[in-house]
Amino acid sequence: MKMKLTRNETRILKEIAKGSGRGIGDIVSSLSISNASFSRILKSLKKNGLIESEKRGLSKRVFFSENKHSTLLKTLLTEFAHVKFEDFLSGSSLEILYFLSKSPLSRKEIVFHTGLSQKTVQTKLKTLREFGIVFSERGFYRLNERFDLLKDFLLEFRRYLNLKVAQEFAKDATILWQRDEEFLIKTPEPKESKNFFLTSITAFHKYGVQLFLPEYYYYFYSQRKKKLNVEDAILHALLLDPTDTRVIMSVLLLLEKQKVNSDYLIKESDRYQLSTTVGNLINYIHAKGKAKPEHFPTWKEYEAKAKEYGL
């Protein structure tokens, strides 16, 4: 799900932020929006976890939900009531601002991360700079620190959307790791759906290693990837618990059994903050157990288990 708000959605949110439990008739009248349009917008805002509605007597009222991203947005719109957010938050601006909220980026990097065209990024950045939301320096763009609330909202909005996608896949899904639109989940039941890939220790059997039966099924969600490889499964297994000896043993067996791309493994490990663990695994194998970190099996234990697997 993309982070997106339309101009009218932002206008309505600003009206709701003016007072608790605004009546629908009030808002429709203030903004000159038809009832049909308002109903469509209301549905979209509810889907994004931003507002709730309830009937009080003969009238229906709307208010911000208690979700964290919604609360942050309400505070932002209240504290900066004079700012015309509807003029620059619509369309794909939220996606651009989300990535800038994490770190300064060049225009080329913004295009890469958002998947937007160069022309769209250029146009949106121009508008954001005019409103003082974004600054540029030496070819890099950054979010104005004055709008830290906007940064917090964007990060929480992304987390909310990820959780919504995960729970649409499996109601009892728990997100274990996430970065932007990609995340790793666990669920007690096997599932199948587009963009969800079986991974981690529950995918090890596909590569000829199954040291133990895991309690959960693990899936990685990504719209960028068409499939996962053995290196991805290894990294996702280590994400669960890099200090679990059973996981370490399973990974060591997989490294021996499969032709693993070490360069890819090392490069991607940084993305998951697993550089030290992956480095320890490689050193352990090269030194034949002499460089043994805590939680790693002894070399004799590893050799005995490898022999069971015909390695």
C-alpha cells in the first residue's frame, strides 16, 4: 500500500482537526464537497486508519482514530493550522517525504527509492522547497527539522500500512523486521499470496537442510523481488535470533551444502544489521572452528552434524 493522501482528504482532515467529533454536515458545508464525494473520501481515510465515525442521535460525527500515526497527524495539523498542507501533501509527495525523513538524498536516490519518474520527483521537490518543507544543499535534499512531527507521522504511517498488509495475509501475523515497504513476518499457519515468500528456517528444507521443525512459518513481503534465493533465506533466519545455536548450525550446514554467493550475503547483511554475524560465520568456516564466537557449535559438533547430512 502506497502512502498517499489526496488534496480533498487533507482538507477534510484539517477540518476534523479543528474540533472533536465534527458533524459530517458541518464539514461538507464548510468545504463545499458533495455527500457522495465525502462518503468516498471517508472510506479511504478509514482504510488508512486515520479516522473513525459514529452516530450521535440523528447526526453522524467523525474524529481522528487512536492509531499512533493518526494521533501524530492530528497534532501536526493542529500545531501548524496555518500551513496549507493540502497544497503539497497530495499525490506522491508523502512517498518522497518518507524517504527524506530517514536521511538526506540526492534526486537520483529519491527516484530509485520511490520508483517515481524523474519529472514527478523534480516537480514535487520544487513545490516542497517553495513551502519550506524540504531544503537542498550540495545536491542533497532533506526534511526541514521544524517538521519533526511530520517525520514521526510518516514513519508510523508506513508501519501501520505494513501491518495492515501483513494482517490481510494472515490475521495473526506478527512483523519481526521491516524496512520501508518490505517486512518479515511469522504466522502459525501456512499461507499463499502474491509478494509473500516463504523464507527463513521454514524454507531451509527446500535447500536440503531441516535440523528442526520450527513453531512458526516465516514469510518475507516484497514488491521489488520476484523470488528469494538461499542467501535471503539465510539472512532472514539470522534475523530471528543470531544467538540461537540451532539456527547457527542450520545456517552453517546450508553454507556447506549450497553454492552460496558470499559477496551478496556480505553486502545484504549490512541492510539487516547482521554484518558481524555473517562475518563470524565465514571466519568460523575458514578457520575450521578455531574462531568460535559464543553460541556457535564446536567444530566437532559441526562436523558430526555435517556427516549426518553427507557433507
